[in-house]
Amino acid sequence: WIFTDIMRYIHAQGALQGAAFPSSHVAGSMVSWWWGWKASPRNRWWFTTLWVLLCLSIVYCRYHYVIDLVAGVAWGALIMWLTARFMDRGDEADRA
């Protein structure tokens, strides 16, 4: 699509050399992995395998650096922590 052509042009110009940013794919899939892990114990290793393959493929295809994955994991962990914290508040309000 046109986005691929735009990215090729940007890379050809050298504009993104050394640029790093957190991988939202890793963060989002990590949150999905966490929910799947909790909701379906039978499929835990399947979810884990898919998530690890996604992380490896992102680096292999050179869409992100390893540090981007680390930042994506940190971002996903923050989202999971905030979600758990606010869900616990809702449970406490229901009990009261």
C-alpha cells in the first residue's frame, strides 16, 4: 500500500537511523496474552508461544530494535498494572 512506499522513502533518506520507539504491538499483544493466560489455562502455552514468536519476528523483520521490545513490555506491564488496580477498586465498591 501507500504506507509501505512512504516508509521506504523515509528509510532511503536515512531519516530513521537510530530512531527507537516502544512497540505498541508488543504492549497490546502482551495485554492480550495476560488476559488469555488468566481466562484460559488450557491454552496458556499456545498464547505464550504466539507472543514470543511475535516479539522475535518484529526484531527479525527489523521493524523494531530489541530496546523497543523492552519498552513495549514495560508499557504493557504498566497497562496491566493499571487495569488490575482499577478493576480491584470496582470489586471493592461492589462489596461495599
